Amino acid sequence: MTRAIPAWLQATPLALVLGVFLLIPILTVIVVSFWDYDQTRLIPGFVLDNYIDALTEGVTWKTYLSTVRFAVITWAITLTMGFTVAYFLAFHVTSTLWQMVFFQLCTIPFLTSNIIRMISWIPFLGRNGLINQALQGLGLTDHPLDFLLFSDFAVILAFVHLYTLFMVVPIFNTMMRIDRSLLEAARDAGAGFWSVVRHVVIPLSLPGVAIGSIFVITLVMGDFITVRLMSGGQSASVGVMMMNAMSLLQYPAAAAHAVVLLAVVLLMVAAILRVVDIRKEL
């Protein structure tokens, strides 16, 4: 009879993978964030100038606030849409076959690139796009609406389009675990539709809401291509700021912003986990 493999030895492969592909890159970014630089080279050392600039400049604070604003607005919209879609699939579509069909319809857009899906909005949102033509054709406006494209509106619309599914899936998974007898008991006790949703469905769906919120917030906070493409360079985000710094070979400054952004996102995730216990969903 062979001896059982020790627990530490079983965990070693995963620990090595996490160390090589997660821990070492993060440590490298942290180390580089303390380096100095000039126009042509990186200067290894230990300076705090990058963090001082990142935490004291007014433009930087506005950029961080803009990024958080994008995350909060996108989170609110995707939560509303995701909860509604998940509720419909979980409680109104009784056939497993049709649930799979609707899920496939939701996932079809993910078969294409994010950039392609973003670019597909341009013919709809432009000054001569389909939406402006339809509004003018119906007489609702006598001139094209400029805010539809290359604006914060376009950025948030693209975020919602890209990341709503990340909210739908965990909420749906949580709702499918809700005992249907609890809903019947609430109705038998005289609870109406909204009372059942408020007092039964929402509390039992909070772990899925928390997981979806973590997905959406982390993705939006670290995004840069959506903001740059859909705003036409008119909106700012931390990701765009880091990309601009790297294009100027200011890698230590970009690394410092990356560390600060990581800390902000971790605080947001910690706040979510403080409110909702998601361990039973993992």
C-alpha cells in the first residue's frame, strides 16, 4: 500500500504557479515603483517621488475619482440588469433546455473580441449614426446628439455591454440554489411579489451579487482600452494614465500608479467581503 502524499507536496504545484505568475510579477511592479528614471533610462534605487507625485497631484486625484465613478455607475447598471435577467432565467424559465438556450444567447457576444464589440457601437452612436437618424426621423430632435459618442456616456454604455454577463452568471447560480419551498411559504403567508423579492430572493442572492460586483468593479477599475476608444481621448482613467506613462518610458511612475490602484481595488473588494460572506459560493 502506497503512502499518502503529504498535503504540502500536493499544494506545491499550485503554489509554484501562483508564485511565478502572480506573486513575482506583483513584487516586480512594487520594486520598480521605487526606482527613479529620466528621459532615456531607468535608475534602480529607492525613491518615494513616484508615490508622492501619485498621491499629491490634483490631476491624479481627479483621474482616480473618474475611474471610481465609472466603476460605480457601471456596477449599478449591471447589477440592475444582471439581477433582472438572472431572476427571469431562474424563476420564470422552468425548462432547463430553454435556460441553456437563453444563456447561449447571452454568451454569443463573448465569441468576439472586446474591441470589435466596442467598435460596433460607433455606427449606432455617431452624429450620422442610426440612433441620431432615427431620432431626427421621428422628429424627437432637430440636430444630432453629440453626447452619444466619444463621451462618458459611450464609455459607460460599452462597459455595461462588456461586463453585464459577469453579473448575470454568479447571481443566476445563487438563485438556482434557493429552495423554492421558501418562496411558496412566503406567498402562503400573504407576501406579495415585491415582498418575496425583497425579503427572500435578495438576501439569499447576496453572495452572487457580491461575486458579480467584484468581477465588474475590478474589470472596470483596471480597464484602459474602453475609456480611450469610446471617449475619443476625452475621458480619463487610471489605466489610460498608466499607459501614457509607459509610452513615455516612465515605467516607475506607471508602476506606482499600478500599486496605488491595486490597493484601492483591494479595499473595495474587502469592503464587499466585509458586508457579504461569499465562502459558501466558492
